[in-house]
Amino acid sequence: MAREYEKNLHNEIYNLPPPEHVFPRKSRTIPKKTWKPWHKPRKQLIRSQQWCTQIGQLIDELDLVDRPLRYLSLPGEDLLDIRVIRRLCERKNVQLHCLGFDDGTYSPDTETELNISKNEVFQSPIIFPWSDVKKDDFAKISDENSQAYKEAKQHGPYDVINLDLCGSFSRTQEPSYYNALKKIIDDIQIRGRSQPWLFFLTTRAEIVEMNTDDLPHYWINLQNNVRRCDTFKARLDHLLDHRFDHINRNVQELQNLEQTKFGIFFALCIAKWLLQLMLSGSPIWKTEMLDSYCYRVDSATSPNMLSLSFRLRQVTESRRDLTGLADAQTTQNEQVDESALAIEALTKTESLVDIDKLLDENPALHNEMVKESEKLLDSARYPIKDYPSWADKKQKSLIRRLRK
Amino acid sequence: MDPTQKKEINELAKKIAKNADAGKITTEELSTSTLVFKRITDGIYRQPSSALRELISNAYDADATRVVIETDAPRFDKITIRDDGIGLTDEALCWMIKYIGESPKRGWDGVKLGVVKKDDPKLSPGGRKLIGKIGIGLFAVSQLTKQFQIITKTRDSNHRTIADIVLATHSEDDIDKPEDKKKKKRPFKTGTVRIWRVPAYDKSAHGTEVILRNLLPRVRQELSSREIWVLCDPEQFILKGEEGELRKPPRYHIGCIHKDIQDRIQQPPKLPWDIKDSPKKKFEKLVQAVMNEYGLSKTNPSLEETLDNYLKLLWTLSLQVPVDYLEKHPFEITKHDDIMTFKLGNDKKSQAKEMVLGSKSIRQIMKLTSPERGRTQKFRVVVDGVELLRPISFSNMPITSHAISYPLLFVGKDRPSLDNIPEDIRGGRLAFEGYLFWNSKIVPKEHIGVLVRINDASGTLFDETFMKYPTSEQTRLRQITAEIFITEGLDAALNIDRESFNFAHPHYQYVSAWVHNSLRQFATKHKSIGKEVRESKQQKEWIHTMDAFERFVRKRLQEIRADSDFETMSVDFIKEPLDIQQKRKAGKLVFDYNQVFAEYVHGRRKTAKQLSEQAQFEAKVKAIARILDAFELFDNMTYERQQSLLSEIVAILSFEDKK
């Protein structure tokens, strides 16, 4: 017992790995950075045409003169998204207050990379001084006793939440993204805020990547619309090859669904989840799905990644004078029809833009994105000399898959 | 002992012997062992705030206008300090690494390295008076962690320089044994550094960022107030079965992290500010919360009982670093602040003189200059979204029942002429400005004492002994908070930790003598004001009492003589016989004072209290005389007999049992 106690006492003091250099460790030269999937030109298209375009419109709408744009994201060690949005904010002459989460599963080398990137980006006067990237898992925001929740609350509410995931939004790992997002919405986004905000979600959209326990929940949520609206039912039946009724009982049904259709179905599930969530409280918030994209990762021939975007807007209701004393004409309240919104969401998901195809069919756009990527990656100190050939190689490989 | 040391010692020993044989004295310069510096490098500080203070000082000296500190509280995994100063050139960075503790500031080496002004090495490039020493920051950092990074960039450079530093822990085991003498002596390793550059496209950007990684467990425990939470909730922190009295958490705290799960908050924070408040507002609310403790929890609120270690760290830093005052600098006080102000003299027999401020501030009247921040006046320090401001304010001070109900401010400045003192012992030039602020209650109690700032920064806190002021007047001293702003000199009197002074240094001795002389002037003035206030108060009370007594007597007289034509006659006691006669002829009721009050015993010297008692006694005798007159008892009496009657009454009323 005494020995055990002594051991604990010892651990209290020496409970640290021996100090060591974090970068460069093995080699005395700076390691060459390697290209990652999110360096491809198509991701730049998303950054530029989805994120920046929609954030730019939001900035104009919010008329941010006395406060910064508040941005929550998962920026990665190169802070690529923040670098792009910083440029947008510079053009718009708006300060950018960002909070990033990085779950810290990366190596010590990347920690140093993050430190350098933060120094590069946060030194800009356009960046709000108390911006930061925290070494925390975003999903832990779901626990209000977590450090992640404390940080998120302190920096919010946000004009933009950008959940740029590599995996699926529907994951088996706890805590779930649903809980984290709901917690942010409940405690940070809608509490005392009435201005619209944007939600970007990049997620894997494959049945094998998702948590199949989520399916019954999605099914019930869609079932309500299927019951109420024949149009919705007909279009969903068409999308799912008349499998909707069987999905709830048998996941296999979805596995047999064509991947492109599954991607649309999954996008619809997420859009509908967000739609019902935002309509569930008071005041209600309208969820509008904006232009969204899909593309392929790994060796997939059909789109298996989604880049979704949503605009959330509070619906204001005028007061009703039950006594009739105020005889001024009552302002007509905005009609919020969940069925109609669901149809809109379905329409948007059906028209997801396949950006791999788009860039294949538009070489000029592809070249423009290569150049933009090059510029962005150069600012993050990538050896861009090799970039065009790498991007070209990846594009050719993708084209081969598309032709299949 | 290495071969060089051995050679030096042998040569000196031979020289001593040779000189002794020749009957000569050996003269030699003293030198310090490098081992001392090695030990110092390992850490000389007691508080985590010291490291942050030194890094903030370095940012200030680098002409930064803003320092942003992120501590990752309450987890304290790492701390980042980012400034927008001029950044370190590669040469300056190399100096810092190779000559830890030997700051190039304040010397011509600093000019070459670009860390000081070209024509004055005592100033920063932007003209600020220097407050830090580059290498000292490293000492301080070693107390918090053994591994940290510096990322720095100078304006217009096309690269950033990154230094990754790992410090070694000093061990006495490293001492070579005598039998190892053949073995090559192991050099003491302070640590290792890896330096590299990355390209920078933001040419105009400049500044330095220090990232303290993997804070030592002890530091994390201290910053997160683990010792407090252990006593508040031992079940959570120590072995079950331990017993002890539970203590209450401080009123305000940042909460605490779960003992096993680093990212889980066990105890939610209780902060004095709202999460959405601006950085400045948060600090204002912190100060207000501490001030509000007076009357809420204790008559002598302390930071110790009100704040946890982290919030105390914010407070300590805000007192030490050169930031603006919460409201305004004490020298900006004007007549509108309702503070009685006095000018202190510098001679041993000087007396404090009241200053009439008129429309001017104290600074304008006394031509005071502190703080001097060169071109870049603005200097903001924000820790975790809370802007540090000096938590000293002279408005809305706590009120007590003390006779003097308003605060007093004593201000002085000195630039002693040390020309007559030999250069090698006077320690250079000395100049300073300062104030002593008196209020019947100083909140928090940690602000009682004198705080010495060198060029507007301080490593020390309030010295409650007032630099060892020899006095028994403890009550009065505990009502004073004072600051001394050194504008020239004293820096050499700071010990290497920059948190204490070398008492033997002549500058320290002079400043302490000045403070003591000022306290003497304060005490004299304070006593005299106190006396005036008390007398004035007693006078007012007496007038009030007499008015009430007069109304009472008139009412009694009217009841005695209900007939409408009766006029209540006033009574006078007069000392001059001729006056008595004249007034009696004019129909007045007057008596010889000396005869009537012959039996009323009192000394020649009277206190204000005795004077008041005497006046009240005389008023009562007058009232008795008026009552007797109302009953017409005087009508058939001679003046002499009237006076005898009153004299007997006085004798009876003033009887005291001397036993």
C-alpha cells in the first residue's frame, strides 16, 4: 500500500513525457509538406463558390459595422478555410473572429504547423484579436461541462458554422455531432440572437460510413412528410426506387441503392433533421438549403462526399391584440409550411452539383481553381512548384473513374 | 574544475605568495562562477505570473501595442503569448539563446541587435523606457515548462523564424567525481534549441509569439487552484478516507477540471462578469466585485478569500505590467474628484502643503511625467478575453465611521542631486514621482502598502511594511496605498528575479528614506486634519444641542408663565463689572460670571470636549436663572443675593466626589 502511494506521489510530479523537440524531430531539415485530398482544385471551388459566395452575401445582409463576423470551424493545421475567408473579409473590410477546433489527434509536428499558421493568420489586423484554435473535439460541445462547450459559448454566437468533416456526420463514435450541433443551436445560436446565420456541412455520404442506428430516426422524420404530402412521397419513391417502406426494417435495402441516390437521400435526411429541429421551438427558425455540392473521394466512381449549405433565419411573428384595442391592421405573419420546406429541401438535394463533373466539363474553371489553390497553398508554405502536376494527375485519375 | 579554472587559480595563488614574500598586497577583480548562472537558469521564480509578467515586459520593450494571452483555462494545457511588437531579428534571437540572462538591452549591443533605440540604449526603438531584460523571460518560462516555441517576425522580412526550445533540469548528480578527472568534463547543458525559417508573404506583419507547451503538472495545479479545491471537495481530489475541515471555494473562480478527465469541467466557473461583456467591461466587473466584498462578506476583504489563483493572477499581472488605470492615472485627478490633495516636500523638515487644483490636474500643476511610453502610448494586454487594467481607482471608496470622511492624496517628486557622492557608489542618477493615498478603508487589503514601479512596471507588489517604516502607528498605515514611479535609476537595485530589491543599494535606501519622510509629513497633516474635523464636528453638535435646549427652556418658561404679556428674558454671565452695571440699567438680567462660577473647577488648558462640557453647563445655569426669574424669585433680592443663590446652585451641580 505504502509503495503504491509512493508511486502515485511520484506520478503527480513526473506525469509528463520527457521534453522533446516537436519539429523538426528526425531530420534537421524542414519536412516537405505532402498533398492532401482537400488540396484538390474542387475543394477550392467549394471554398470559393460555396463558402465565400454565401458568406459574402451574409456579410452584406448583416451590415457588420460594429462587430466582427463570427466564424466557427474545424480549420486543420493549415487554417485554409480561415485564410480564404480572411481574404473575403479584407475585401469587405469586416473583422473576422474565428474559433477553430482541432481534436489533437495529429502528431506533434502538425501541432507546430498549427502554431505557425496561427501566427501567420492571426497577426493580420483583420482578424479579431481573441480568435483561437482549440485542441478539442468539436463534438464535445454537446457536454456543457466540457472545455469545448465553454470555449464555444465564450466566442459565440456565430454567423457561420462550418463543419468540414472527413468522415460522416452520422457517426458511431460518441459524442455525436447531432448533440453537439443541437447544443450550439440551443445554447449559443438562437439564445438572444435573431440575425440569420449559415451552416456548412461537409460529410461522407456512404451507407458503410454511417451509423445505421440513425436510420430509423431519419425514416420517421421523412415518414411524416410521406404521409402528409403525395408529391413528397412520389418524389421520394422515385429517388429510393420504391424502397422507402422497407428501409426502416432492413438496412440492406439502402445498401442496394445506387450510391448517387444514397448521397441525395442522406443529404435530404440531414436537411430534414435540421428543418424539424429549427421549427421545433419558439420563435421558429426557417432552414433554407442553399446551393450544395457532391464529389468523390478515395476510389469511388459515384459521389460519396457532400458539401451542404444552409441558411437559417428566424421567423418573426407580429403581436396579436386579443382585446381589439389596437385596431391598426395586423402585419401578416409569414406562413411556415413544413411540408413545403421539405419539398424545397428535396428539390435542392436532387439538384446537388457534382463538382467533379463540373470541373471536368469546364477546363477553364478547373484551371482557375488550380491557380486559386496554388495561391492559397503557397500562403500556407506548400511547395507549389509540384502542385499543378499533382493536381493534373489527380484530375486525370478522376476523369478515368468518371468515364467508367 | 576545468583546466582554465585550474590555471587561473594556480596563477592567483602563486601571485599572492610572491607578493606576500615581497611584502605587497595582491589586488584582483572578483568574478562569479558560471555555475551560479546555471542554477539560476533552472528557475528562480515562485509564481506562474512571473513568467507571464516577463514575457509581457519583453513585448512592451518591443514596442508592442497589444499582447494577447491564451491560457486554455481551466485546463492549462498550454499558454500562448502573442504580441505585435517589432519581432526578434535572427541576431537578437541568437543572443537570447546563447547568453541567457545577459540582456543586450540598455547597452550598445542592443543597438546592433535592433532591440533598442539607436541613439539611446535605455529606450526601446519606439522610445519607451525599457522595463524588461530579454534573457530573463527564459528564466521565468523554465518555471512553467521545459518546452516552448518562439515564432517571430520583423517588419518587411520575408520569413518567420521559429525556435523550438527544450530546457534541461539541473541536477547535482552531474557533479564529476574526483576519480573521473581523466574524463572530459561534461559541459552543463541548459537545453537545446532547433531553429528554422519559413517563408512569409505578409511582409508588413511583425511580432513575437511564445507558445508554452505541456505546462508542468505543478504549474497546472497551481493555476487551477487545485489546493483550494482539494479542501473544498476532498472526495474528488485525494484518497478516500482523508479527513479534514472543508473550506468554501472563493467567491469567484474559473471552476476546476475533473481530476482524471482533462477536458471535463468538474466545477462550473463563477465569474464576476458576463460571458458577452467586452474585455474591458469584464475587468471592470472583476474590480467592482472585489470592492463590493466590503460590506458583503468582510470589513477587510482580501483577494486571497475572494478570488481563485487564476483570477488573482489576472489581478497581479494588472498591477505589475504597464497598462492604463481602470479609470485614470492618479496624476490626472482634478478638483472634480473631490479628493483633498497635498504636495509633499523632500526635506527632512518639510511639511505637506495643500494644493488648490483649480481647473488643472495634479500632473499639470506639479509637472509630472510618468508614465513615459515614447511614441507608442497604447499598450493593451488581454488574457483570455479579459483586458488587464490597473485595478486602482480613487472614486467610490469605501466609507467608514472615521472622523475624516473623504480621501486624502499626497503627491511628491524628487530628483536628488547625488553629485557630491562618488560615482562608483551612488549607483547612477535617480528620479521619481509618487503618491500616498489615504482612505479610512483600503480594499482589497493586499493594496495596503507601497508599490514601486520602475518605468511604470513592477515585479513587486504592495510592500505593507512601507519599506520597513519604523512606526507604531499601525492603524494609520493600514489606511494607505501608495505608488512610487521611478523615472530614472533604481533598476540596478532589483534582484535578478526582478521581484525584490537589494536593500543595500543606495537608490533603494534613498527611495525608502523619501517614503518614510513622506509618511511623516502625511501623519502630521492627517492628525491636524483629524483634529480640525473633530472640533468642527463637535462645534456643530454643540450648536445643535444648544438650539434644542433653548427650545426646551422656552417651552418650560411658557408653561410657568402662561400670561400673555410675559417676555422670556435672556440671561448673561459677564466678567467685566462695568458692563454688568450698564446692562442692568438697560433692564437685562445679568450676573457676574466670576462670582457665579467660582465653584466650577477647571484648568486653564482645555480639550475641545472639556470646552463643550463647560458651555453646556453654563447654558444649564442660565436656564435655571431664567426659571427662577419666571417664578419671580429674584424680584425682592439684591443683585448680590441673586448671584449668591446661583453660585450655590453651581457649587451643588459641579460637586464631584474626589474620593
